[in-house]
Amino acid sequence: MWEALSEPFRYPRPLGKDAAAPGSSQSGKRAKAKAKDWQGTLRRIWQYLAHRKGRLTLVLLMVIASSGLTLLGPYLIGMAIDDYLEGPGGRPWLLFLLGLACVYVLQSVVGWLQNIWMIQIAQEAVFRMRTDLFEQLHRLPIPFFGKRRQGDLMSRMTNDIDSVSSTLNSSAIQLFSSVLMLGGTIVVMLLLSPLLTLLTFLVVPLMALGMRWITRRTGALFKERQRNLGELNGFVEETLSGQRIIKAFSQEERVIHEFRKRNERIKQSGFWAQTISGFIPKLMNGLNNLSFAIIACVGGVLAIRGAITVGVIIVFVEYARQFTRPLNDLANQWNTLLSAIAGAERVFEVLDEEKEDVDESSAVSLDTVSGAVVFQEVSFSYEEGGETLKQISFEAKPGETIAIIGPTGAGKTSLIQLLSRFYDADGGKITLDGRDIQSIRRESLRSHMAFVLQDSFLFEGTIRDNIRYGKLDATDEQVEEAAKLANAHSFIMRLSGGYDRLLIADGSGISQGQRQLLAIARAILADPAILVLDEATSSIDTVSEIKIQEGLKRLMEGRTSFVIAHRLNTIREADRILVLKDGRLVEQGPHEELLSQEGLYSELFHGQLEQ
């Protein structure tokens, strides 16, 4: 026992890519429990707790010992009272006092041990659950995040898991102990007086009916509260991210009003959930007092008639309270339990989402890539009934620069999404170096690509670390060289701290154009075989753009590059220009050839010149 107590707390070994975590969708196949099924949810929470069965067994033994000691204390007190009433010649009082002292000291020690061990088990279970959820978020496909609000997902990671954590820490032991105390008390009460036990049971049906009526209403309210809380977090995250737009359009009052409405919904659902569940302890206390009155009256009559002793009555009253105390504990913890179940259901909903399609066992990793890309009759749609791309066919030879243009919504970005396998095509075939990209491991495919997107994203950290994200083992000299090629070195050196300047809140403190320059430097450092520029210079002024184009031209040498652009003067030197309209490839060819055709490209180009 003492070895188990002194055993240091160890975090579980991180799960491998192919490991099935308890509660994850893989292990859930053994006992698939759908969300919103509270029994299934409890079983899945148990799977996390059962990881430490040895420690749980010790906790259970401690709970049994604690329950036995709790039942023994009143029994000794009853014996002492009867001994005193019998007059001289009874057992010495010192013996009872020593016995009671030992009982209560042992009870305290056992209670301390079980609490310490249960906290360790609970924290490890929550650690594993939080880890599984975070890993699952990184295994889900891109479309999942397009349908979910970031704030709601963050709420599941924090608020919902915290609800589970607080319940496991504070309520799990109490629930186990309450069940054992209930069973043990009933046995002892029956041995002392079957008649008084029967009278005590008269209030149980009333308790059961009251509990049933209340819990049927509070369960839905607690689920609604957790859902409303997730929606509010999503709204807050959205408004904080869009502060510039909100202030630019003077929408502060409207946003505050919307927040108040959502906050009011949380208040209402929380108020009714807590209020109705608050009836439970009041109901239990009222019925408990009724039970005491019945026992006192009937017990007094039985004592007068000599059927039982006064000590038995006192012991029985204490046991009657022991009988209702577990029910009171269950009632008091019920709202916490419902809140935890509601939070766990929201966590398991994400864990049960389908992961990004697993690469086939025959999929290969590519050590080197020359960059030959071929689209053959490729079609794709985000939703059924509306094709985004329709039978697209073209070829990009190694080292060529392919520009992609077209009106908004023509499918330019979707083309790149298919090439990087963020989405898979509905029809047709895409090959890289003659190999179907679906036969290439996604991780390997994307490792040979670098992206500079229209909305550059920077992580919290130094400028040097953000550039090094493109190649984690790059030296400081390589980082600075990449920054020079991207024309970012000069502005970095003007900042306080230079390359060690700490960026927070997605690059707060530097301009959008400077953030874009850092993103370009990051792509240069990655040294990819395939480069994707999606409006990479859209946030950069004309003078800087000329310098950036020089760096990008050096970067593109020997690499297959796909350039999405609206400013057509930036793509005149592309080897081939793809013109998309309504998801179809309507024209392709070099700049001069497309101008001579006097088609859509010529119309767009001359239109921009006129502007």
C-alpha cells in the first residue's frame, strides 16, 4: 500500500500515430457510444479511468475500509450508551474511547489516501483525454474546420474538459463511497431492527419519484448550457479577431448587443438548470427529517415496550442519517455530474469525427521530386449538386511557372487544394512525376511543397523562429539569407531586437506587408520542389513588390511554381497561364499567345491596364 502511495505520478507515454487511445474513435469501435448517450458517455469516461486499474483497485479498497469504519463508529457509541444504562459492571469507558479514537483516526488516514490516489487517477485521465482531443484536431480534414467555429472547439478543449476534471476530482470518490455506504447501512439496519428499516424505506419511493422528475428536466438544461457556452466562446473569438473591421464599420454597439443576447441565453439555461437541480437537496432534507420523526416516534414506543434498547434507537437514528446521507451526496453532486456528462459528450463528438482519409498501405514516401504535375480531366465539388471544377486538364513540366487567373469563384484556390490533397478530387487524376498523388503519403507530398498564402499567418515567437518554421534545422545564417532573398532583412534589422523580436497575436506590431515578407522568407527557407503563391504580394506596395519579384524569380528557378494572381502584370513571364471561368479551364498558354487570342485573358488584361 505504501509503495503505491510513494510511487511518483507518471504521465502516460504519448500515443503513436497508429495507437488507438481509449475514448478515441478507434477504440470506440469496440464499444461504440454515440454522443448524447449518457450511459455510453460514462462507459467511455471509465475507459480513461481504467488505464490505472491497479491504483483504482487500491482506491476501491480504501473506500470499502472507510465505509466500514464509518459504520463502526455509531455502533460503538450505541454499545457505550447501553452499557452505561445497564449500570456498574459494564465494560470500561476507556475501552470505548480508545476504540472510537482508533476508528476515527483510521478513517481520516484512509480518506486522505483515497483522495490522493483518486486525484492522481483523475488528472491522468483528463491528461489523456485532452491529449487525444488535441491530436484528433490535427488529424481531422480541412473541411471539418470550415464547418466549425474556432471558439467552440476551444471551449471543448478547455471548459468541457474542465467540467470532466472537476467531477472526477471531487465527485468520483463520493459516488463510490455513497453506493457502498448505502448498501452497508441497509444491511446493518436490517440486523438491528427490520421494522424500523421498513419504516425508513417508506420515504425511498418519494425520493425516487422526486429525483426522476427533476433530473429529466435538468439533463437537457445542462446540455443546453454547455452548447450555449461553446457558441458564446465562438462569438467572442470571432469578434476579437475582427476588431479592426468592427471598429472600421462602427459596429461596436451591435456586437455588444449580440453578446448580451448570447450571454442571456447562458444565464437562463444555467439559472433553470441550477434552480431545478437545487430542489434535490431540499427534497432530500425534507424527506430525511420525515424519516427521523417516524423512527423517533416508533422507536420510542418500541423502547417503552422493551422491544429494543435506547442505544439501538440512537444507533438506528444515526444509521438512518447514514442511509440518507449517500442519497443527499448523490443529489448534491448530480448537477456537477450532468455538467460533466454534457461536456464529455461534446468532447467525444469531436473524437468520433472521421479523420482525414488514411493513406493506403501501399502509399509511398518520395525522397526527391522533380515537380512534373499533370491534371487529367479533374472534377471537384465542395457540396453535392454544384461542381467547383469541371474536367480540368493541363501539364506543368519541372521548373515551369504556372499562373492561374480568373474571376472570383472561378476555382483557382480549389485547384491548389486538390494538388496539396487538402481535398481529394471527385473525378479524374492528378499525377506528380508520373505517380498518382493518391498513392503518395500526404505528409511526404506536402513536405515537397511550400505555400505563401494571401493571408499570412505567424506563430507566437521570435521572427527567427517564424522563418525557421519552414526548415526547423536551419542555421541562423540560412534564416538570414532567406530573409535577404525575400527582401525582409532590412526591415527586420530596423526593429528592436532584430531577428529576436518577439511576435505575439499573429504578428501584432508589424504591418501586413511585413508579415507577408516573413511568410515568403519562410517558404524560401523550406527549399521546396513545388512552390505555391496564392496572392503572395497582395499586401505589399509596388516598390517592395518589384524587389520581392526579384527574390521570387531566384526562388522559382528549377522549381515548379503555381502562382495565383489578380494583378496580371505580375505573371507576364509565366511559362503558362491558366484562365479559369465558372470552374472550367477556358484558355491556357503564355502571355503573348493569350493576348493574340483576344479571349477572356485579353479582356481581363486590357481591363486592368485601363484601370
